[in-house]
Amino acid sequence: MSWSMFETVGFFVGILVLLYYYSTSVLEYWQKRGVKGPKPIPFLGNFTNVFLGRSSVNDCFVKAYYEFKDEPMVGVFGGHIPHLIIRDPDLIKDVLIKDFSTFVNRITVPNELEPLSVHLFGLEAKRWKPLRARLSPVFTSGKLKEMFGLLVECGNHFEEYLKKLVEKGEYIATREMSAKYTTDVIGSCAFGIEMNALAAEDSEFRKMGRAIFQTNVKSVIKDRLREYPFLFKILGRFLLDSEVDDFFIRITKESIDYRIKHNFHRHDFIETLVDLKKNPGNISDKQLSDSFLAAQSFVFFAAGFETSSVTITHALYELAYNHSIQDTLRSEIKDVLQRSNGEITYDNIKEMKYLDAVLQETLRKYPVVLWLSRTAMTNYTFSGTKVTIPKGQHVVVPVDAIQNDPDIFPKPEIFDPNRFLDDNAKSRHPMFYLPFGDGPRNCIGARFAKIQSKVAMIKILSNFKVDVCEKTITEYKRDIKSFVLLQPTHEVYLKMTKA
């Protein structure tokens, strides 16, 4: 081997040694701050199985949560990026509510490559605050009452669709069925458009819904790269799919322009965007581009249809295996409807306390958002501790781990709506149940999501009994490729019979 060859090999060995020492020094981050956590390995941190496709990011958070049950917080690493998992409910309350002004931002932020990334869910504090103030009135009880007629109309179409399916004697693909219903609801209540997803075999909006939430190699790489803005800026453009972006920008612009031109008004989400465009207030004109407005309708559609449809699916799956719970719920629904001549009203839904408990227990066992994220905007010392984190530190609230912790919810694998009846829920710390987050940056559409899910459940259970069938999965499997949302890897088939 020539001397130059030795020099080359030596150079690369030296680089590797330096990288190794850099990696190990970075991984001392939590140790230096007095925070315990699982031992990381150079370059991969605690995410080895995530990078190898064996487990999800949430699986790593859950594992760390249980390994350090006596700790108020746990430090982990995604590669070289430190994440702080908060376990203590009082500290969670500080992050989400008491000291919210320090933790306004989430982990992911908008990027210039994805025009629809500038939505309310991901916006940084400066743009989030005025936009949230303008969009919040859409989800007040008064506005929801105005929208309720549109929602019930979709529920009536859903009922007719189900009757035809059941008459055919087919097993019901509940994920697809629920997604078609929620797509129609969001279409009507957000865009003022008859989606016809129930009648059409493959409506355009349903097609977009599948595209948004499909998990494949490209989407997984894209999710991971977003954690590294510099790399995403270089490589992200090769992973983007403009079809969804183009669709929502076009449909939102057309809807807004039509209403302004024809002075057309309707109690829905587009009406709010029209008002925003005509009266920007303290939101700059430059900010209110077509893509910015489209991003808001996009996130309303994406969050509104997927979270509710998967929750309806999970509820029906549990009811099919728990007939006594289903019988109690069906009896309540029928009793309440009987007093209002069979009509669903905004007020009589509130009378269905057991339905509310069933929905809450569904979201307890199957939280759609598995973990919440916040980013410190300044250096911050946690109350009652000596732990100080620097500006920019990611903080994680492990919702899934908390809501399935047997020390908080005994026998968490058992579906039991009684956990949320009477005084049972009052004795628990409020931070032990966070399906919609909490504090000023909680889910803006939580009430809307609950109402559309309840209307679907009422329509199903007032007409049909739900049962397992030979195609029903016996073991529920989560999609480990999904970044933050809970999604099954399979369809959930059930049998419905007229009752």
C-alpha cells in the first residue's frame, strides 16, 4: 500500500473518530442537565428501531415513559436531536397552560417548499396568535348551531347509504364508510360543496383524503426530514407531490372568489376565509395569499375528516365486541330520539351522557394524536426542579402512554365508558386525559369533531346492531410508519343488522 493510500485511509479514520466523539459528546446533553433517560447510541440516539422501520416514534416515547416511571421527565434522542418527555401532570399543565407563552410553538414549523404547511396547526407564534383569534369564532356553540342543519343533512344521506349497504348483506368496511361520511360533512360545513363521497365510488375529495394520509416510504422519509430543516430544504423538493397542494389552492380560491363576486353567504368555514380576505385586521395582506388561505381549509379538511372517521371506526369496533355496552347505548339513543319525534337536535345530543362517555373512552384507548409537541421560546426552568432547558428545546407530552397507563386507568386494555361517568373522571388529574390537547393551543375543532362523530353514531345505532364477522380483525395493529397520528394498518370489517 502506497504512502498516499495510508494518508487517505488515515484521513477518513480521523474523520470517523471525530464524528464519533462529537456524537458521544452531544449525547451527554441530558446527563449534564440531570435528566434521566435510556442510554443512547452514537448517531442513532434512542431511535434505532425507528430508523430501521421496526417501531414508531410513539413506541420510543412510550417505552421511555414506562422505563422511568419514577421520574417527572425523561430525556431521549432522535438521532442527535434531544426530546424531553414530560411525565408529571403538573409540569404538563405548566407547559400547556400556565407557562403557555413560553411554549407556543410546536416541533414542526412551516417550510417554503410546502405551500400548505402554513396552516394554523403548524404556524409559529407570531402568525398563529392573530389567525387563531380570527378562526376561533367558527367553532363557538353559536356557529356550530348554525352549521348543525348541514351536519344533520349529511347524517341523513349517511343513513340512506348504510341502509342500502346492509340490504345487500355485505360486511361493512367501517374505515371507508366513516371516511366517506366525514368527507361529506367537512365538504358541506367547510366548503359549501356537496361532496357526494357516499354516493360516488371515488369522489375527488375522498381521493385527496387518501393521498394526505397514505403512509409509504416517501411519506416516512419526508416526515423524518422535516425534523432537519436544512436537509429538508435540499432534499424535500424530490419528495413532494403537488397534486394535493394544487387541488386545495384551486378549490379554496374558486370558492372564495365566487362568494365575493356573487355576494353569496353560507354558515361555513369558507365564509370565515372570505371575511379574512376582505377584512385582514392585524393579519398582513402579504400573508393572506391564495396558498395561505388554502392551507387553512386544507388543515380543516384533513384534521376534520380523518380524526373523526378513525374515532368512529374505533368506537364501532369496541361496541361490536362489547354487546352490553352497545345495548345500553342503543337504549339511550332511542329514548332520547323518541322524545323529539326521532329528530337529532343540537340540544338532545347533549342529553346522551352515555354516548359522550363511549366517545371519551374511545379517545382514551385510541387517542388520534399520540403525542403533543411544544418548543421552548426562551430558556426555561421547570417548577420545583433544577432542570433548565434552552430556547428551542423540544418538549413531548406522551398522550398515548398516559391514557393507557394502568396506574392512571386500571386495566386500560378494557373498554369501559364508566370511567367517564358521574364522579369517576373528576378524581383524575385533568392532564391525564388529553385527546384534544389543552390550553390556548388545543384542538380548535374539538367540539365540531365530537358532534359530527356523535351524529354518525346515532344514525348507525338507532337503526342497526353492530357485530363482529368472519372478516373482523382479532388483533388490532397500529401503523408504525405514521408519525404522530394513530392509524390501523388494516380495514375494520363489521356486520350490521337492522334492529
